[in-house]
Amino acid sequence: MSQVLKIAEQIFEDFLAGKTSRLGIAIPDCRKRETLVIVRYGGDVIMTIFDNKTKKPKFDFLMEMKRNNQQEWNKIFRRFVEIKAQLI
């Protein structure tokens, strides 16, 4: 589990540096105080909220995918990308 949290932290750091990742997605809040990072861990999807000031995770939310395969993750990932595109 700690390995996936390191991946989430890397996605967060990349987001702060203006980079994107194919491993997950980062979505900031409107106040630029927190960032939501979504990443896959086996058959689970982990949503972690990071504090932008301290750069520490504040909250983790773990969900199980219906099917543990790459196609299912691709659908979930694509939907979050679409949601992010609709936000300011």
C-alpha cells in the first residue's frame, strides 16, 4: 500500500510542477489549498486529498473496482479526465 501512496505523492508533485501522469490524475480545489489525486492500486481506486501548503496527505478514500482489469481502470481514469476538463 505504501508503494501506491508514493505514486500518489509523485503525481501530486508532478501536478505542482505543471506535469501530467498516465498513472493517475490530480484535480485541485478552487481555492488552490488542496488537491485530489486519483490512482489505481490493483483492483482498487484510491482518492487521496493533499494539502498544497504542507504537501502532506490529509485523507484517503479507497474503492474497489467492479472488475480488476486495465479496461475498467481506463474507463474510470477517462471519466475523471473528462470531469477535470469541465472544471475551472
